[in-house]
Amino acid sequence: LMARALIIPGASVHWYDKPDARNPRVAIIMGSDSDLPIMKDAAEVLKTFDVPFEITIVSAHRTPERMYSYALSAKNRGIHAIIAGAGGAAHLPGMVASLTTLPVIGVPVKTAAMNGVDSLLSIVQMPKGVPVATVAIGNAYNAALLAIKILAVGDSSLCDRLSQYQEDMEQSVLIKAEKLEG
Ligand code: RP5
């Protein structure tokens, strides 16, 4: 079990409610427990690649002081990349990016009102000097892969696993193409 911390009262959690003895290398944060159905995809990918992570709620608007202390302490706690998901007026990824030198990957969460376009624009339209790597609406899966790619720059065994992943993906498409061609 990979997760080290989970503070989501009332959320339906299973494997990631157990602490991991190892130090987390990636942080997954989200503005609300309502983001968990999207953000758990990132947790699953990190788990598959055996990357220790922590996952919790940090809200830019409802818990601004927690966001501040979380972002300021993340690097010293050994985190290498932060995946931040939020919906609507999705200020969490950008605000966290403004407070840390760590790379921040933003996940726009789909909303009822605007299908997540509001989230996407809130996250992607950062001012010059404060980058957030933004993935597609709801694509927490890719956010985790990107975090793994960042870690893999300095981790050859993780790099090997990524190469294998990419080869497997290629093979699965080629097999489908062969079947289609008859
Ligand atoms: C944002 O507001 C959260 O990231 C969430 O996507 C959205 C709605 O939050 P809830 O009202 O469902 O808690 O802060």
C-alpha cells in the first residue's frame, strides 16, 4: 500500500487509507473530497509504478492557511512533484505553484456548470513566471504519468519501467491493428 496520508473525512476509501512507511515522492492534493473520483486515477497509476505518494485535501479557498503551509513544506518533506486537482474557480494548482519550486501538475476537474472548461482555463492561464503543467479535463491518469516522468529523470529503474510501459502500450495498439486488418 503506497499512500502515506489521507485526510478525507467520510470519503469512500479503500487501499489508500493505510499509511506507507516509505517517504512519499509525489503529493496528490485536491480542493474537495468531491474531486476524489477523478483524482484517485492518479493514485492508481502511482501505485502501479510503485511510487510512494501522499494524498489529501487542500483547498485554496476554504483552507488557505493549510494550503500555504502544505506548499511551503512539501519540498523539505521529500516531495518531488505535486499533482493538484480542482474544479470551478480552480486556484489551488496555481497558488501552490507560486509557493514552491517543485513542479506542479494541474488537473482540471469536470464541473456540472461548465463541464470543466472553467477549471481548465483557471488552471492553464497562468501568468508568466508561475508555470503549472496542465493536463486535459479529468485526466489525473496523465498527471501521474507526468510526475513519474519527472522522477524518472534521476531514477534509472523508474525510467526502465516507463520504457516498458510505453512498449506495452505500443504493442497493445499494434495487436488491435493486426486484428482489425484481419
Ligand atoms: C473546488 O470546488 C473543488 O476542487 C471542487 O472541484 C469544487 C466543488 O467543491 P465542493 O463544493 O464539491 O466541495 O474547490
